[in-house]
Amino acid sequence: MEHLFHAGDNLEGLAQLAESGWRVDLVYVDPPFATNHEFLMDSERANTVSASGELAYADTLTGDDYLEQLRLRLEAIRSVMADDGSVYVHTDVKMEHHVRLLMDEVFGARNFRNSITRIKCNPKNFNRYSYGNIKDTVLFYSVSPNRIKWHPQEEPLTDEDAVSRYPLVDDTGRRYATTPLHAPGITRRGPTGGLWRGMPPPAGRHWRYTPDKLEELEEAGLIEWSRTGNPRKIIYADQSAGKLPQDVWMYKDPQRPSYPTQKNAAMLERIILTSSEPGDTVLDCYAGSGTTLLEAARLGRRFVGMDDAPAAWEVTERRLLDAGVEWGALGEVFKNASGREHQERVAAHSGSLSSGATGNML
Ligand SMILES: C[S@@+](CC[C@H](N)C(=O)[O-])C[C@H]1O[C@@H](n2cnc3c(N)ncnc32)[C@H](O)[C@@H]1O
């Protein structure tokens, strides 16, 4: 798989990508949050905000300057995305409303899908005049309102979920819940508006299934009759595929990060599996330690990564090489080439993040 990396400003990398005609299916970006901090790291550990060590990256643009440079990059990202593409932008509680307005402007408010709350750490005991902040936000948009890749990843039920969602227990000890066999709305023509076992659906409602299917459910013992003769469908907890993910996610930051503000790889796994397909291209143009790139490669997607910080290149390169992943330098691959030729040339490249030379370390 032909992975690509641009070691430099992402505006320049995105312009090269746009020129190439390459289309990206999924974008996850975790840009600086206008914290006005310099993020440092030493060889031992990469604290989120370290008091000493070498500069990993500076997050010192604030206010209008911050928003304006981000707007340019969001526009550039939009220009390289496929029509059925999805984009996830990580931001924090101080910037989320500003960034959401930018996203509405660039991607369109009707393409807003979710503002995901991410629980990022354990509860804090800071002595401040406010509640502990343990969350940040991932804004999820699509390029088109109706065309989108969507493969939600069901989560296993916890014991607590099983008890609250399936409160009933049958004679054999199996946990279950029941749901109505009719739904709002009248079917004027068609079997779901007619009689089943001599019974019409209740006023203003229709059967959820045809009489044949209702009979099948009855024979399979999957209908429970109330004392007043109301039938309900039985759903067993042990046959549940799990629960669909909601918009509050628990993906705490790694305890021992290799890079400041490194994100949880499992969160990227969820995003990539839900919003892309094998062989698709995943872009992270604020790659940091390469979390998105590693997950994309592991899940059989092609990555395009970008970062302008040498410390990020070093960590990303180490993580990719440890995982046996090869890549090409975007500039080299796209230089003097266009259209299909890029794709062919990409296949021939692999190597260092900074130089693009095959197999070179930094
Ligand atoms: C919050 S960190 C990303 C962390 C990453 N999600 C991870 O899991 O390691 C933001 C990164 O964006 C990079 N960055 C900031 N501005 C950039 C720009 N204009 N072009 C390329 N990279 C940039 C910084 O160097 C930094 O590595």
C-alpha cells in the first residue's frame, strides 16, 4: 500500500495533494488548540505540557490569527476530499464553538453530523472555581448530506447495559426485553394494515410485520402476550449484536505518550473502521506522533500524513518503522507527475519522512 508523508507545512502539502487530483476518503485532524503553550518533550517522556526538554511543537497562535490559519487549512482539506468523504476535527472546550462555525462555513451546516464528547482523562482534583475538565470535542462532518461511508462499530453490552436494556428474565434465566409489534401510521392498502389472528392494529397504527411474519414469530415463541391480549416481540440479550456507539466516547489519552498530546489509538481505530473502507485514503495533516497513520496502515487503508515539526517526524518514523510500515515523501512522489502517473509512481516509493529517499532514517 502506497503511504505518503509530507514533512513540512500542511498548507503546502495540501496544495500538492490538490494539484495531483488525489482524493481523500477520510480526514482526522488534531490541530493545535490555541493554548498559547509550547509543548516540550525529553528523551524519557513526552509530557503533555513539559516544563523542560526540547520543543515538540509550538501552539502559540491565538485569536483571529489562529482561526484564520485554520480556516485556510480546512478549505484546503475540503478541496482534496472525495464526495462521499468524512472529516473529524479534534478541538477543545475553549475553541469548539469557534471551530464549529468555521466547519459550518467550509463544509456546510447541513453536513454537520456530530459533536462528539471525548472523555480524555480521569477526574481531576484541581482547586479551581470550576468543575474539572475531563472532556474535549471531536466535530464530525461529511462532504455531502446523503453520500457517506458508514460502518458503525457495535460495542459489547456491559452487565449493567444488559440489566437496564433487558429487564425481564424468562423461566430458563434468559434476560429479555419486549417491543411493540405495531408502529405509528396507518397502512391503508397492504397486509400490515389488515387483520392478524382476527385482530386489527390499534387505531392510528400498523403492524410492524406482515401477518405471515407475525405467525412465524409466534411459532418461534418470540411473541409475549399481555394479560389484556396485547402482543409484544421478545428480544433476548444474548442475541444482541451489542450497542451502537453514541456521541460520548471514553478514549483516555495514553499514560506514557511518545509525543505531547498523542491521542488514543483505539479512538482512531473506531473512526477509521466506521468512516472508511479497506483501500481508502486517510489524511491526517496534523499527524503529530503518527497515531492516525499507524492505525490507517494497520487497518489496510492508505495514509497521507503531514507535520511540520522535526520532533513529530522522528517519533512518527520510529513508530512506523517499528510496525514495518513503509511510505513515500509526498513531494517526491507528486513532483512533475499528474493523474494516474502519480498512483503508479507512488507504488515505487518508500522511505524517510524528511528526505523522501528510499529507506533513509532522519
Ligand atoms: C495536537 S498535535 C497532533 C497529535 C496527534 N494527533 C497524535 O496522536 O500524536 C498537532 C500537530 O500539528 C502539527 N502542526 C501544527 N501546525 C502545523 C502546520 N501548519 N503544518 C503541519 N503540521 C502542523 C504540530 O507540529 C503537531 O505535531
